[in-house]
Amino acid sequence: MSKVKVMIFSLAVMMACQTAFAQRSRTAKPDTAVINLQQRMEALTSQVNSLGQELSSAKDQLNKQEQTPVQVVEEKVSAAHDKLAGMEERMLTAESDIGGLKKLKVSGYIQTRFEYVNHDKIDSAANSVDTKADSSWFYVRRGRIKFVYTPSATSQYCIYPDFSKNTVTLKEAWITLSEPWTAMKFNLTMGQMNWPFGVEIERSSSVREVPERSTMSGALFKGERDRGVKLNFTPVKNLGVDLGVYNGYGVDNSTFTWFDPTKPKDVVGRVRYDFGLVALSGSWYEGREKFSSSKDSADHYKGRMGGALEFYHQFLPVGGTGLLAEVVKGESREKEVMGLYVMGIQNIGDKLGLAFRVDSYDPNISSDTTTFNTTAAALEYDQTSNISLAVNYWWDAAVRLTLAVDRTLYHTNMTLAQNPDSQYKTYQDDKITAQMQIKF
Amino acid sequence: MKFKNIRFWASLALVVILTCSFVMAGKAITIKGSDTLLMLGQRWAELYMQKNPGVVIQVTGGGSGVGIAALINGSTDICQASRSMKDSEKKKLRERYFNMGTEIPVAKDGVTIYVNEKNPVDELTLDQIRDIYTGKTTNWSQLGGSDAKIIVYGRENSSGTYVFFRESAMKNADYTSSMQSLPGTAAVVNAVAKDKFGIGYGGAAYAKGVKEVAIKTAKGSFRPTAETVKSGQYPLARDLYWYLRGKPSGEIKKMVAWVLSPEGQEVVKKVGYFTVK
């Protein structure tokens, strides 16, 4: 056989075998391939469905994601807005409350003292002998708190109690109406307040450089306050005018505790011009008074006229200098009365201040005797003089410490039986005062 | 003399001597008060301390009222105030120190009305400003702006600017209760810069990031410039003050002289206020 024939034969045999094998294979496992194909198809279908679901899910999520930030932000903004509105409402309420509180000003001061006294004066007319009784004590001189409420520029209210010496007393209670229309600034005040007379009466003891007011003010304006009505205005710049109508007895009168037994009321006026470094004032008071609560007790004329000088300067580099002087002359119990004081103040730096005051009061300047009041239980002296020296130190913004020495001289006319050696005699009291004051 | 114990007088003399020595001891210069002047005071203090080594100056704000109270009670040497002292404050100062104090105008200012930069409103009359701050005008559309509620910002009542603005722009009328009181001019500017419908007021030096509104008067429309403030054409022009307890002395006197010198007044211009001369 030729090679070609062999090759053709071999090819024919191979094809026959392949066909036979293929037929045999089809005959032997006819379902396996289909199953495989079906399984693969099912798997593919399942995967496609799964992908479809995932796609759908992804679409849903995508949609959700597209919507969520907007909704969340809107919700958050809405919540924040509500919170802010709530806070704003609360803030406005708080501001309104605080605004109300700001209209109420609370101030006050406490003075606590130690006093040491060399006592030399006569205690009373009925027992008019020298009773030298040295003594010392601690006490609360003043414990005051002042409430001033100013609801608007046109009105003001004040109540001012004092809690010292084991009692509570009302120092001031008044209402002021202020007119808003003119440049003269008219203020009308009614209630219990200071007499608008001179300088010392209205000068608060919280700023005074010596522990007590002058004898003159204590005798002629006891308690410094009264019940009445006062008109204050400023006709021109730096000029202050006060006109008042008062009961006339003052808040410390033990007989007429709050009422006035005289029908006419006492009137008081004051004019003060402030030049800057110097201020001058003139005051006038006129009224009537009774000394007994009985109905037939007679009225007596009561009058005072006063002038005051205030001088302020600064001597560098020492500190501020002040000079206050006041004189009052008047009539009381049908006798001429007169009092005066001169006080010099020198600050040394911002913390330390020295003060020196001389004052005198004479209840009867036309005579060296006090015979008009010999029946009274308490002896009145012909004249009382006082010398005060004080050192003040401002511990901080609120606290001031004071150390003061006072010498008081009582000049009196004695009967020969009381004092055989001399009809006229001067008694002398010395006092040391150590005071702590806090002011707020 | 009845006091026989010499120890008392010796003790008294000792107390006086010790206190005097304590009072005379050196200390830092303290400056307190107006928030309007705070920035300027700090700049002055920095430069003065650079030029005068050894001098220590402490500057704080708090408002003119706070500064004046501190001057009266002795807790500051110099009070910065954007308003004049009231008579009652002068009285307290005189009661305590026996002099009238010293008022030194150190700079000039024009109280500026701020609105947001996006706000189309460019000028207002004093009557319009008063109506806004009293609550009579509440919508920007009433003033030529957009239809939106006016948000009113202002200062606290311890501020001198608060007092000056009420007296000068509002003729002493009360501020609207809806005004938001902020603790400093910088806070007012910040609030207006962020609030499209806000309005505020304060010193000219603080007007950054906001729009200055011109004030329209019968003589024209004026913004706070050196010319309009010094000539008085700008209706809300004012002096800014330093207050001292007494006459200036020692280092304070030197510092006051420097603040009023051309060098010190140059600082005024750089900060954004106007010179006194």
C-alpha cells in the first residue's frame, strides 16, 4: 500500500472511531450535559436576579441617600431653630427681669465703733454735781440699707431703714416725681427726708470725715430729717434751689413722734451756687413749735438763717484739700441761738485723709446764762464747743477705718451753792473713737 | 490734756507714718473703662511701655460707667470714658477726693451705624434711627430695604456709647425691649456682619466687615470721617475722654502729655479714631 492510501485509511478509521465514540457518549450519558447546562442557566438566572435585586436595592439606597442629607439637615435646622427660639425667649425674659432689677439700687453702710470717754460734764440740773465717770464701749453706730427704685426718668421711690442700737428705725421714705418737659429739672419729693438746709445736714455720715455732726446741727436739726414736701429745681446751670414745707419736729422728737401740733407748717428754702472749686449756699427756715402736747401750750416762733462755704482744691503731690464752713443764726424759745463750724480736710495720696474741725453752739447768745430752761430735767449749757481730729484710712474700695479724738467743752453758769469757787465753769469731755465702716 | 498715756499718741503717729509710706509706694498705672477706647488704650500702653522700660501699664475695659466707678473708689488711676461724667459722679468724686477730677479729651469719634454688607440701605436720618431703636420701625421695607424684620443690636447700659447714643440719637427715649444687648462694640460688629438684617452702633474704629450707614441731615448726608467729625457735621460726633482723680502728676502726667503729642495722636489715627487737634 502506498503511503497515501495508508494515510486515507488511518483518517477514515479515526473519523469512524470518533463518530462511534460520539454516538456512544450520547447514548451512554444523554441527560448530564443538559442538566449541567440547565444548572448553569439556573445559576446564571439566579445571579442575574440577585444582581437585579442588588441593583434595585442599590437604587433604593441611592435614592434614600439622595434624600437623607436634605431631610436630616432640615430636621436639625428645625430643631436648632426651635431651641434658639426657646433660648431667645428665655433670654428676653431674663433680660426683662434683670432690667427690672437694675431699676432697684440697693446701697448701705455699717459703722461699728469702740469709744473711750473721759466723762466730766454735769449730767442733769436736778443732780448737778461733777460725776466723773470714765467709760468705754463697743456698739453699732449705724447699720443702714437704702432701697431706691427708679422705674423711669420721671419718678423715684426710696425706703431707708436703720438697724443700729438694738432698734429698727425709719430714716427715710419718699417719692420723687421729675418733670421731663423743661430744662429747669423740677423734682417734687414728698415723704420723710433730709431738711434742705446748709451743707452738713444732707452730707451722709458715710462720707463725713469726723465721726459725728457738729453740735449746732445736732441741736437745731435733731435727726436731720422730717416729714414734708420739697421742690427742687435748677433755674440756671450750677444754681440749685430747694423749697420745702415740713412738720418741723424732726424724726427724733419723742413728744411729737410723727405729727405736727401746730397748724401752720414750717417752711425752708436754700439756694446753692457751685462755682467749681468753691460753692456758696444760703438757707432760711421759719416755723412754729410747741414744747408740750397739752392743748393750751403756746406756739413759739422758730427760725434759722444760715450760710455755708465749700472749698475744694488739690495741692500736688499731696492730695485733695477741702474746707467746709457753716454758720447758722436763729431764734428758738424766744432766745437767739447761734452755731458754727469750720472743718479742714487734707488727703494724703488716695488712701489716707486727715480732718480737723472746730465747732460751737450757743443757745442764748444775748446772755451768759440759760435761765430760760432751768425747769427742764436736762441741763442746757451756755455754750458747747468741740474740737475734733480724725485720721481716715481707706482699706479698700469699700472699707474705711477712722481714728478720731474729740474734746468737748461745756460752759455753764452755776449757782453759788453748786460751785462756791466760781459762778461760771467749763467742763471737759474727751473721747477716742475707733471706727470701721463698710459701704456698698 | 486728759489723755495721759503717751503710748496712744505714739501708736497713732506710727499708724500715720506706716500708712503714708504704704500710700507713697510705687505701683503700676491702671487704665480702666470704655470698651470703645479699649483698643486705643492698649495700643498707647504698648508703645509707651516700649519707650519707657520700667513703666507697667494695665489696661482693661468694662464700660465707661464701670471705669468711672473704679476711679471714684480708687481701683484705677485713669478712667477711659466715651461719655462725660454725670453730675452725681462728679459729686462723689469731690466728696471723696476734694477736687473735681480732671477731664482730658484724648480722641474724637463718630458713633457709627452698622448694617450688614448685603443690606441695600445706605443712609438713614436720625429720626429713622430713633424709630428703629425705640421699636417704632420694625421692617427694613419701611426704610427702602427688603421685606425683613430689623434685628436690633446695642450695648449694655454700663457702656458710655449706650448712654451717648440714647441721648444724642434717641433724644433720651427708651431702647426697644427687643434690642439684643451685647457686651462690647466688637460683639455688635460681629453680630451685624453675620446677620443680614441686623443693625448696630459703635465706635468708628470698629467698623470692619460691616457697612457704615451715612446719616442724612438737612445739610447733607455724612459718614464719620476726620473732616465731618471735627467740623461737627456728623451728628453723632463725640469726644473720648481720660478722667483722673486729680491733677495729673508724676508718670501719669508724662503719659498724658505723650498721648496728646503728635506721636500719641498718630496712634489715634492708626486705630481708626480722629485726633483731638
